Amino acid sequence: MTTPFTESVVEEAALAWLEEAGWSVLYGADMVPGELRAERAGYDQVILEQKERGVALDLTDDELAFYDALETNDSAVKVLGDETLRDIARELVAAVRANVTIDWTMRENVRAHLRVIVKRILRKYGYPPDKQEKATQTVLEQAEVLSQEWAKA
């Protein structure tokens, strides 16, 4: 008796092959368009991202999330360079982890404190002043998502 050849058999084989080749496989909520960490703008896009990217940049997954948030600003990349953006990402993760709480009754207070910390870090590394407000907002949004994940761990 032979196993039926279905779409799911082909999908599982393709995903296994891609993982063996060093690609990451993400599911559902990891890719929902419109979410902060979404990798695609719409469901019609297929995203292939190498699993080794964080390793190549010498960043953890959390650091990579902040790095990506900062890297969206082309002028920051040009002015600061890759190494400085990695340093900023590392420092941001450390600062957010040290200052975030799971007491959401103090959320505005914590958010204001984190905003000051983020701005201070960006200024320290010479992040372009005209782009700091947008970067600060993006980093705070990323921090909120990550802090929820950290709380679950």
C-alpha cells in the first residue's frame, strides 16, 4: 500500500528541506501582517529568511529585533554603520530587560522611564537626531512585544 501524495506531504518535505538548508520556518502569528514583528505586508507575500542571520550579525533574536527596528532608517545605517547599530541593539535589550516590569498598572510610568533610557542610548551613539523620535517609538513598540514574550518565559 502506498502513502497518498497530498499537498501536506509536499509541504512537509519542502519545509524540512528548507530547514536543513539553514532557513527558518515561521507559522501563523509569527507572520501576521500588521503585527509589529510581521515579516510581510500581506498574505500574498512569501518570506524566506536565513536562520543564520542573527548568528552572522552576532546578535540574539531579541537583539536582532531591535537591530531591525533601528536599521529601517537608511540615514542611521549610513551615518553609524553596522557595528554601532549592533552595539545599540545589545544595549537596548539589556536596558529594557533591566527596566521592564510585568506590573501593567504602572505601564505609563514604565513607558516614560523606558523612553528616557532609549533616547539616552540613541544620543550616546549619535543616532541621527531627526530620526530619533521615530526610532524611539519603534523601539518602545518592540520592547512592549518582547517584554510580553519575556514574561511568558
